[in-house]
Amino acid sequence: MARSKIWKYYDKLDLQTAQCLLCEKIIKTSGNTSNLMKHMKTHPTIDVNDHQSIVVRGMLKRESMPLKTRGKKILKYASIKVKSEPKREHNSDPVGDMDVNMIEFVDAEAHAAVESVVNEETYANWTTAETESAAETVSAADIIEFEPKEAQYQSDQQHEHHEDSLPELDDINDCQSVYSSVYQDNLAYFVCRDKQPLDIIKGEGFKRFTQVLCPSFQLPSIKQLGARIAQKAELHTTQMRQQLGNMQTLSLSCNINQANGTAELSYLEVAAHYHEGVHRRSRTLSVQALPMQYNTSSIVERLERICQRFEINKSKIMCIVSRSNRMLENAVATLLGSQRHVPCFAQLLETMLESVVQRQEFSELCDKVRRRVAHQLSNSLTTTDVKLDVNGRAISSYEMLELYMRHTTHTSHKLQNPNSSQLSAIDATTPALNSDEIELALELLSVLGPLASAVRQVCGSSISSYPCASNALPILYTILNELKQPENVNQQQHQIAYEMRLFVIKQLEECFDGLEKNMMLAMSSLLDPRFRNMPFQSASLVAKYMTHLYNLYEEKVETTADDSDDETTTDGYDIWSAYRAFSQEKHKQITMIGEQENQDEISSYFCANISSLQTEPLLLWKDLAQFHPFLHSLSKKYLHIPASAIPPARLFTAAGAEVLAQHKKLMSDHMNNVLLMSDCTQEEWKL
């Protein structure tokens, strides 16, 4: 069967569609030519029966600006521009250089696409003999546009489904928005958690790093990042407000820090301490700059503002722990009363250790060791872990001397090595300790050993941890007993070491006397099952505190029985919880046999054995609560009190200088929000 003459004006794309060569519109064929003939009637100037007519692609194309009518999307070949053919004389060949003057390729990709189409089909058809014979009737001006039919087909398909594709674009935009929000939240978490200044995002290295990780992520400005951190801080403040509002009691710690000792960089740091279940928690509430000329009233005003922001009722604040500062002490007395102020135990230890290190007999030994260690380190003549002490850190001087004496034998062995020609010069300029000095140093270290051990115990394993106030009296009590032991006193061969021991004992007794009289510290130790009434020297003070407990017991102060139930209940049946309840009841019945009828829970508590020292006090109270419910409820008011106004590691180690340097960089409007969010976990950030 002969091919229909209508196909002269169409290119068959597939079994169901064909493209008009005149207007380049795509028509459905449905297996016949009816639609093709019907479409040709839209071109009345074309005579289908004229076999001599020449068909030029796009000669009747109606769209003068095709890019605007196809969903306003830029096509892959939109970079092809058509240039008008300059006028030529009639005897010139317009087709010969049409491929040179008619199409301008803007980019290499479009050029490659067009060349592919031209080489396969279009250019071959365009330069047929029929076209060459009709060159006089078809001019370049008649050719409006050339476009590869494959790209045209894709363009029309996009045009037909333009409305359907819009929701997909919205989904993509939403997805990108979600990812951008996640990136910004993690960026804010990085800045807050590591206490970095916000202008870190302006660094070229940081910009390069983020672009390599995620090229599509656009870094926010400092103002935008600060606003996002402020938004997170406000949400966290709302959560903390609800949490602290539900607390029965809590304690605060406050401290005035001065970067580099300059008054203009002073700022007030306030933290809250409370219980979550059976664990102690400490959270920074505020770190705000103080005016250059601040006083007690300005401190009180800021403390009240912090309490209002977090909706902390002052009646729920058991006490405020602060460093030795007259204005801070007066501010606490104005806000809560002087009886609810607790001195910083860590600072008291620091003061005692500094007074010992500054004594002439100890400082001379440290100076001599310091010069020798510095000379050895500068000449790489030591392989030990002996390090120089840090100026202003008394514990570091003790550790330097301790490590030096530990490696004295090893160092002496190295000095006898004849391979080094510099050793004789070192002995001349920085002589080592002689035998008498070594013996004296060992005795001084034995005197200060318990005090140094207490410092390490208070510092803990984390730079941000606060020791419990119930540890203060037991630590001092133990050090005093160790130094007063006769066998330890008889070991002293040098009068200097003996005098040093007496000096340390005197310092400890003065400190212990003041702490033992503090009601808050005393009650926290009494209600700690690990210590109870053991770490006390004054019997009259113990009797006073016991009377206070009985008065509270008789008044039947409202207990937090509901909280106790929440701690012991579980979601399902727990066989070990049932066993604990059964065993406690049986133990209670056994212990009551032979006891006086008038013995109450207070006397039975202090008559019982001391509990394990390695367990958290509230974990111990889970087993004791059934026997001593009143004391259990009372212990929750005192066992969250910290023994230090700031983490002790910041007082005794180089970490304190690092924190001050970080805070100095953060001195801006965003410092409070950054440090507030620095304590939050990833779960609280919802990352």
C-alpha cells in the first residue's frame, strides 16, 4: 500500500504521534492519518496535492518566543539563538553558508546537542537536492527557527504536564527547606556546645569546609545565626521554667569572673542545681556582663531578674553557694538571708594550698626544681612526664615537685651518662637537689599528700562537674585525722616538715570550724547515708542539729511522698522491686525485735551502719526510704547543694584559663544564649 501523501508534511515520532514540519506541533495519529489531515486544514495556504511544493521545517511556526509559552522553563537548548540572514544578491547561494551565519552557539553543550541532531538527520535532509533546486524561492528570512525535534518533543511534554509538575517542585523546595533548617540547627549546636564565637562562620577555612561538606548549604549571617540561637534559648528557657517550677527545692551557685583581671570584663555566672530522679543535675541559667561600676544592689537586681525569668520562687531556693566575695555575700544575704549562704569549699582548699606553696621552705625547693626542669625541657634532656607548674595554680607546683621526685633516680642515672657533653654545664647553671633537699622534699610531699588528694577528689573527672556539699566536712575531717596521727608525726626528721604539718593543721581547723557551723553543709552531711553524724568534731553542734531534726519531725513538715513513689514505680512488674520491698519489710521486723518501743526513725537512722561510699546518696535512699520516710523527704532538700560555686577544675587546673578565654571571646549580646544552650544535649536540641 502506497504511503499517504500527507506524510510529506510530518515526521513520525512513534506509533501514536507525529510532528508537523510546518508548525512543529505534535499530533496524535492513532494508527491513521485522519488527525493529520484535519490538522493540515489549519494551514490553508498549503496545498496537499501540490507535489512540487517544498517543505521547510518551521516555516509556519506561530510562536515567536517559544521559551515563554512552555511553562516558562529554560530548556536545554535555549542557548541557541537565531540570527537574521543579511541580504544577499540573487545569484548568491544562501544555503551554502547558512550553517555558519544562521545559528549562534552560546555554550558548548548546546553546540554539541545541535551537532548531534544535525549529523543524524536534520542537516542531511536540509541539504537534499530538492532544497538546493529551490534555493531561489526559499530565503533565509523564511526560516524562523531550527530546533532539534527531540528537544521540541520534550519541551511540549513539559508544557502539557506543567501544572502537574508544580506540586513536585513544591515538595523539592520543602525538602530543601527542611535540610537547610537541620544544617542551621547543627551549626548552632556546634557554636554553643563548643562555646565558639559566632564570627567563626566568617572564616575562609570554615566557609570552605562547609562548602565541601554540603555545596548547597548557604551559611547564615552572624545576625541570623544569633537569632536562631536566641530562638532555641527561648524554647529551652520555657522548658526549664516548667521543670524548675515543678521542683520542690533547688540551690543556686553564683560567681563573678574577671577576664585578665580587668573590671570592664567582669560578668556574673549563675547555675541551678537540682535532682532528676536519683541523679544530681547542674545547669547554667545566666552568664551576663556586669557594669564597670557594679555594687551589691546591681547583683541583687540581676539575681532577682534571673529568678523571674525562670519563675523560681525564692522560697524554694535552699541556699546560694558563692566564692569569697563581700559583695556576693551581701547580695545573698539581701536576697535570701545570711543563714542561706554557703561558702565555696573548693576555694577554701585552693586558699590553703596556696598559703602552703608560698611558704619559703617549700617555694625555694620549687624554684630550684623549676629552673632545672625548664633547662632540661628546653634542651630535650629529659624523657619523663615532668612538667613545669602553672603560675597561679598551687596544685601544679605540688605536682611538679612530686613528679620530679618520682623520677629522681631515673634522672640521676641519665646525668651519669658520659655521652652528653652538656651535662656538666647543666649542673653548674641549674644544679640538682642534693640529698638533704631530696629528703626534705619527700617529707613535705608526705605532709601535703592528703590535701592534694582532696583537691583531686573535689575536681572529679569532668571539667564541668560540681562536687556534692555533703563531701566537704568528711574530706576535711579525714585530712585532719591523717595529719594528727602519731605515726605520721614521728616520721618527720626535719624541723621544717614538722612546722609545715602544724601550719597545715591550723589552717584546716580554722576552715573546718567555719564549715561545721554552717547549717546547710552540716545538714547535707547528716542526711547523706554515707556519712551521717560521723564527720563532726563538736559534740554540741551535733546535738544542736539533732534537736533541729526532731523539731522538724514533730512539726510534720509536708513530705514529698509522691516523688518517692515515682522513683520506685516501674512501667511493668519488676520482680527485683518486689523482692526489695519484701526484704526491707522483713529486715524492718527483725531489727525492731529487742529495740525500745520509743525508738523513732531518726535515732534508728543514726544508729545504723554507714552505707557504701561508692554509691550516690539518693540511690542509697531508695532502700532506706521505707524505714526513714521523713528523713528521705528531707534529704532531697539538701543533697543537691554543690560544694563549689564553679566547677573546681576551673580553679585548680589550666582549664580555668581556657574557660575565661572562651568567655572573653563570647563577650557580646549572644554570650548568655550561647552559654545557656551549651549545657543542652543533642536530645534537648532535637537534632
